[in-house]
Amino acid sequence: MHWLEKWLLPSRCVIRDKPSEQLDLSSELVASWPVPESVCPCCCEPCSEASAGSVCGTCLLNPPAFDRTQVGFYFDAELVALLHAFKYGHQMAYGRILADLLSSRLEASNIDALVAVPIHPLRRRERGFNQAEQIAMPLAKALRIPLIRGAVKRVKNTPSQTHLNKAQRQRNLKRAFAVEAERFSGVRRIALIDDVITTGATMQQLAQAIKADTGIDYVESWAVAKTK
Ligand SMILES: [Zn+2]
């Protein structure tokens, strides 16, 4: 940030409403959020330190359509408040804050392009924006990786998934996405971006649809936060 801009508009933590160094979030607050350390690389579920880096039993038994999951944090009350304000409180600017937080935690060197998880046009109209896209745009810029826009569409307006279990969510999401294969030409390895990962059912369905319809053979799923 330019020094004058910084002097005129000093950063303030949007959660604690106190001055902060640069992120619009206090660094102490961010440091208190739980980060994935010992995890299965495929699904990012926590595991013992000894088995960190090896694929977990669940993924071995039922290999997901995505090849790797990377998230910034596990859910924490204040992070959930921030995500909630971003998604439902029309705080679109928080997308950049979340992208900043995420970008420093990702290993992105083998990814050719990013794709934001789409929401149904009706939901987009209600909310005014797609939260995943608002994170993916600044993230693409920070990582210098192109963002492929409009190549996947949500064709089924699925009801809120919050109260469904994993099997119900997967049924609910069947044929939920349409893929424009030609938009992926020349791209082999992508990362799907969402604000949060809960059961992973959305990522699973979208990765499956993209791999089935295009030449993409490697998909990572990325999100700011994940349930533990
Ligand atoms: Zn796993």
C-alpha cells in the first residue's frame, strides 16, 4: 500500500475493530486460528503425526475425484463470523482479505489455472455475487495463475446443504454442474476454489464432472476453511 494511503486509511482488524499491521485483520487473531498440520493430503482430514502425508483409509477405500485438498484453516468462531459477514452481510471486500490469508498458505507451483465453484444464477441474484469467485479473483492475481471464468455452471439450484449428511448431499448434487469443455483446452492441472469445505461433496461432484468432460487429469480443492 502507498504510504500516504496507509497514513490516511490505517488498517483496522475487521473482526476486533483495532488497528492492525496490514491485513485488515489482527495478526494475533489469525495466529490463533487452527491450521491443518498432520493431514491426509487428499482430503485434508487431520491424522496422527506419524501418518501425516499418507493418504487416509477413507480416501484409499473411496478415492475422491480431486487429487489434493489444501485449506488455510480449520473452522474457528471468529473466522466463521468473518466468512458469514462476507457471504450473507454483503461484505464483498472481505474476499480480498480471505484471498490474502489463503494465498500465503498454498503450494500452487503445479497448478495451471483456477476455477471458482459456481453458484446457481438464482442464488447469485439473491446474494449479488458468488463468494467463491470473490476469493478466486484476488487469489489468482496474488498467485499469478489464470482464473478460468464461466466454464462451469451450476444448473441445479440445490437447497441449502447445511442440514444434510454426506450421502444426502451427494444425491442432492447429482448432475448439479454443466462443464464447457473447450474453455479448458490446453489446461491439465486445476484448483477449484470455494470459501469453505464441509463434507467435500460439492468439490467431489464438480471435480468428477470436470474430469469426465475435459482433458483435466489433476484437480486440487482449495478453500479458506474446513470443518475438522
Ligand atoms: Zn483422506
